[in-house]
Amino acid sequence: MIGVYILKRRKKLRLQDIFERHPNLNSDERDVIYHIYQKGGRVWESEVRRIFDLPKTSVWRLARRLEGMGIITVKKVGLQNRLELKGDFH
């Protein structure tokens, strides 16, 4: 008996796909998504605040908007939030 295994490949996430599916993203949202993508798909919320010189509440709201759109997930790790793009980055 010969077994056949079909491996499902996860579709690799592309920034262009995100931007096409969400044309109403503002420039801060696009910049943050691009930064997360460049960092391998996950960054600390504090890093986003520091790099983009944004207040804590603004980054928190931005993260919640992106999470609501299904673009990222926000994971609480200790006392910090980690922002992760949904998708495959390999």
C-alpha cells in the first residue's frame, strides 16, 4: 500500500495583500505594519512607541484598530504587549 501525503503550504503573507485588502489604512497604520513585517512579524508595543515617537495611548489605539481589522494580534507578555502580524513569514 502506498501512502500519499499532501502537504498543505501556508500562503506567505505579503504586505501588498494587506494594503490592497485594507485601502483605508492611514499612514501611521501602514508604517507600523511595514515595521512589524520588517522585524519578522512581531514587535513590542514599546518599540513602536519609541521608533515612531507616538504616545502610549495612540499606539494602544492603533494596535486595537489593526487587531479589529484582523491584521495583527496583540499578546500580553508579562507587563508588555507584543504585536504580531497574522500570517506566515518564512
